[in-house]
Amino acid sequence: MSQNTSSAVMQQRAEPHDSLDDFPTQPWGTRALCTHVLAGCHLKSKTVWEPTCNRGHMVDPLGEFFSAVWASDIHDYGLEGAFQHDFLMPFVPRVFQWCGHGPDWIVANPPFRLAEQFIARALEVATEGVAMIVRTSFLEGVGRYENLYSKRPPNIVAQFSERVPMVRGRLTATGSTATSYCWLVWLKGVSSTKLVWIPPCRKQLERAEDYAGYSEVAA
């Protein structure tokens, strides 16, 4: 029997309740957000918290655009400077108590099964904006509409025009995917919603050093 490789089947992604949902984001995908979607937000004077930092694949490119980056994750992946923290816990991490203020922005690749909760929490904490990279199909769903979009729709839906391969447990420069992704952005003080497309930009924003030290063979 031949394998069913249809797009609908391949886009399914079921994660166990205790899964770390380890799907690293390619750095160029984060640069695309900052370059093509948030270009007018004066990021160089802003701070950002990445609460799903993993091994730092999103943290490093954020540092190219923001004045300061805080990194955390519920699991300790060994990233230097990151702190271990459950983002959904209703308390302010000690690092923000020390500096006396919270982040201007929260940018993340939220766990698949907890994305709605991550968005709700981020909207409570960030003072200026929230950006989450999600599957394009995340825009669908009656429950999601009722719980999230009917109450707090994103202000920008930024659809990638090319695929952003995300592979479980590793960063890859050669992987492929049948899943399309988009950035959802919420801006404080803005009520409208607009759809934009991120132009093909991988060749311009990808760097060889992004993959330094990462094997194409899963650990």
C-alpha cells in the first residue's frame, strides 16, 4: 500500500500531553518577521521576551533587531543566559522584577497544543506587541474563533509565501515541509486587521552560520 502524502494528512501534528513540542524555528523566519512585518515598530529601542527559546534559534536573530532579548523555556535546553520558566504560570519572572519593567514585545513559536493559552498570556504581559508563528491552519476552527479571534483578532496576519521547514528536535537547512506558516501579530492600541504576505526572502535572510554545529541527522 502506498503512503498517503497528501497535504491534509502531512499537516496533522498531534503532540502528547507532556511533549516539549521541540520544533525549532529557522532563524531566517524570525528575520522575515522583523524585516518585512515589524519594520515600522522601532525595534532597536524595544525589548523582547522569547518564552519558548529552545536552543536559541529565534533568540539570536531577535538580538539583531531589538535592544535587549530575554530568553526562557519550560525545559532547560542549555542555552546560555536563558532561564527556566513555565510561561503559563501567573507570576512575573524574577528577571523582570530585578530590571523593574516587563518586555515591550513577546515573540515566540508557541507549543502546538497550547498556542491559544500562550497568546492570551502574552497579551497580558507584553506592553507593545505580540508575535506568534503558527501553522496557517491555526486561523481555522470554531472554538478558536469563539475563544480568541472574536474577542481579540490579530492586527496583522503575515503569510509566508515560501515554506518554513520545521523538523522535530533539530534545526535543518535542507528539510522540507507540507505545512505552511504565518506570523500573527497583535499591537496594543490597534483595532484593525490586515493580511500581508511575506515575500520570498529565505535566500536574502538565511546565513550559513545559522546552522553551525547542527547535524542534518537528528540527535
